[in-house]
Amino acid sequence: MADLLATAISGLTAYQRNLAVVGNNITNVNTPGYSRQSAELVSRTPTPNGSGFVGNGVEISTVRRIYDQFLGNQVASRTSSFQQMDTLYNLAARVDNSLAGESSSLSPSIQAFFNAVQDVSNNPTSIPSREVMVSEASTLAARFQSLNREFDSLRDQVNTQTEMFTSEVNSIAGSIAELNQDIVIARASASGQPPNDLLDQRDRQINRLAELVSVNRVEAGDGSTNIFIGSGQALVLGTEAATLSTTRGSFDPAQREIIFTSRTTSIPIGSQLNGGQLGGLMDFRRNVLDPAQDGLGRIAIGMADTFNAQHQLGDDLNGNPGGLFFAAINTTSPTVFANVNNNAASGTVAVTINDSAQLKASEYRLSYDGANFSLLRLSDNTLVDSGFGTAGLPRTVAGEGITLDLSGTVATGDSFLIRPVRYGARDMNVALASGAEFAAAASGNASGDNSNALALAGLQTQKLLGSGSETYQSSYGKVLADVGVKTREAKVNSEAQQALLDNAIEANSAVSGVNLDEEAADLIKYQQAYQAAAQLVKVADTLFQTLLNVAGR
């Protein structure tokens, strides 16, 4: 009788716990990140006797989390990819809208300016026509500046969001490290049984982290999870978390760089990050914002340089030689930044523009190895010059339109960031004080002559940029097209990644999510099993009472 009663009680206990697990599933049906749980039943070790083995009932071996690690990793991976593409698209769309917008585009202003120059050529002595032309030139310069301010605003936004997201990464990494510790302790105290709710919490934190940066996870034998980002940097190792921070750029102090800091190292990893919102920010700055701002600056410098050169060939209304029409930004805008790690005694490098037609929409990095310099064009990572030492400076870089010079000395390992065109649009301005100073006449001709005005108006259709392949407006169209293509690609990729993410979430939910119909069926099944086990207890009790009654007679 005792064996029968123990068997019955084991069923009562097992099915009561199964009902508790089902109830927990039902009540957590809408809990974000909750994975369905299942109590695993196993038969107790039977008792041998002379006629064979007699069963001793049932027990719960574990409460298992219904979870597929592959599907979970797919959700994290798709989340990271979608957030990167979505961030890139939203920011690129702002650049595209600025360049193509009716009220902000540069093309109408270029056209209006050259129309005004043409009007002056039709009536070179007309003061009103000259003043209108100067006004249109000022409007054109203001349009350059306005677009550049929009780009600077986006650059500031990237810096601000980079700081915000790195702080959030640190918070999440700390939470994952704490959960790792809690999980290891919980497993040890429960003889290796999985702490399912803690595991769900950790997975939710990993998915949050995947929204910010691409993650790779490696499971450890003690139940903890190690998290790697970038090119393999360990953000979380067991119960220890590294940190991300932002600092001034190694060249440009206005550009924030991401620094990875662990117990043993501190290195910049911004160029190595991909995925998530941080990856999207770095992608946008590197592949959309920088080329667009450099492209706009190249047009501004090329227009100012070529227009000024022609303007100085004529005479103004008072018979004076033509001066600068636009500010000489071809000499004032090129900028060089020294690396913060350069030798303190090292000198400075200067860059000047020798041929605006050859200019590229790019930055350059000049590096010195102790004997020779090398010059890398960063827009396409092309080595454009190398093998020259300090004695070779000043040096005109073939095909790039720039000349490099050095003041002082350099040390091994010194490097410099060269920006020939980045600030051209920012500095674009009109130098002419009045319409009377416009040199419409050819040099030495009377004020009524329009030869130089016609030559200036003709600059609009001449291919003066891009090594003789682009006009001012076609060059702008190229910048607009490049941004438009990248924006379109980002949009298509964002939509594709959204679909893939939705599919991954659906597949994961199909395995780990709570299905109320299934839980209702299990509820009835375990309820009936519990009632049957209770009936078995009643039978055992009846038999025992019968035995007692017989023995008492």
C-alpha cells in the first residue's frame, strides 16, 4: 500500500507543478522577451523484486525554457542590421532633401547668378543690373553656407548621438555582466538547473545591445555569456564589462571618436564598429556626410577660383583692373590637422591648391615612417604619392591639384589629416563691394565693353572641374546623385532588413512564444492527470482502510 500511495503522491506533486508552469506561461503571455517553459517528466527509478521491476511513479527532472539559440541569435543579428540601415537611411535622407529641396538646392542659385551675369553683359553700364548680379552672387554664397550649416548640424547630431549610444552600451554591458553573475550563482545553488527567468532577462539585454551595435555571443560552461563587438573586442567577459567612451578625434577635435576600454587596453574602434545605431552613425558620417560636404566644398572652391581668375582679366566700370569677385577661399579654406600623438617638437604641414580643376572631393592622410612620406586619399583609400622625404617638400601631388609643404621637422610615426576642400562652402563669400567693381570689360577697353562679362557668363557651361569633365552644375548633380543613390540603397536595405527581422521574430516566437490554445490544452491534460492521481490516492487509502478493518477483527 505504501508503494501505491507514494506513486500516487508523486503524480500529484508532478502534475501540480506542471499546472503551475502552465499557469506561469499563461500569465506571461504578453511579457516581452518571455520564453515558454515546460516541466520535463521522467519516470522514477523502479524497485526490483522477484517478479521484475515495479515502478515508483514520476518526478520533474527540470523546468526547461523552450528556446532555440540559433533563432535567438538570428533575431539579434537582424535587429542589428535593421537598426544600422534605418539609422543610415534617416540621416542620408536629410542630406538628400537638403541638396535636392526646391528651397535649399544649389542649382537654382547657380542658374540665377549666371542669368544675372548675362544680363550685365547685355547692358554692361547698367548699375541696377550690376547690383542685381551682386545680390544673386550673395544669395549663391549664402546657399553654399546654408547647406554647409545643415551638414555641420548633422555632424553635431552624430557626435551627440554617439555619446548617448556609447553610454547606453555601457549600461547594458554592465547589466549583462551582473546577470551573468546571478545566473552562475543561481545554477550553482540549484545543482545546475537553468534559471529561466534570468536567462530571458539576459537575452532581452542582448537584443537591446544589438539595437546599438552588432554583437557576437559565446556561451561559457558555467552559464555565463561572453559578448564581443567590433573586430573581436570583448565587451563582456563573464562578470566583467568593458566600456565605450567618446573623445576628441585624433586629428580633428570637433569630431568624436569611439574608444574601447577594458582592464588591459584602450583603443579607438569607431572604424571597426558595424551594425546597430552606432554602426549606422559611423556609416553615415564616413560614406554620406563626409563625401557630400567635401563635394560641396570642391564646387565652391572651384567656382570661386575659376570665376576670380577670369574676373581679374577685365576692367571694372571705373577702368580699374578687376579684383577678386569671390573671397579667395582656394587659399584660405584648405586645412591640415596634426595627429595628437605627433612628436611635440614636430613642425607643421601646409596644403595649398595649385589647380582647382584637379581637386578631388576627399580628405588625405600624410604619414611619415622616418625616411619617407606616403599620402593616402581617404575617399577610396588610394595611395596617391609616396617615396619622398623632407627634402622633397614642397611637393605638388600629381593629379590631385594640391601642393604640400613643411615647416620645421617631423619624427617617425607623425601623421597629418589634410582637408583641401572640406571648408570651401563654409567660407564661400562675395568679395566685391559694389556692382561698379564688376570687371565686365576686357582689359584696356572702354566701360561699355562686355567682352569679359560674356567670358564670365560662359564659365557656366565650361567643364572646369573634375579634370575637365564637369561643369559647376554637373559637379553638383554628381554630388546629389551620389547621395541619392546611397539614400535609395539605404532605404531598400532598411526595408529588406525589416522584413528579415519580422521573419526572424516570427520564427523565434513560433518556438519560444506562448500559444494560449496549446496552454489551454495542456491545462486540461494536466488537470485530468492530477485528478486521476488524486483518485489513485483515494484508492490507496481505501485499500489501506480495508486492510486495517480486516486486521482489527
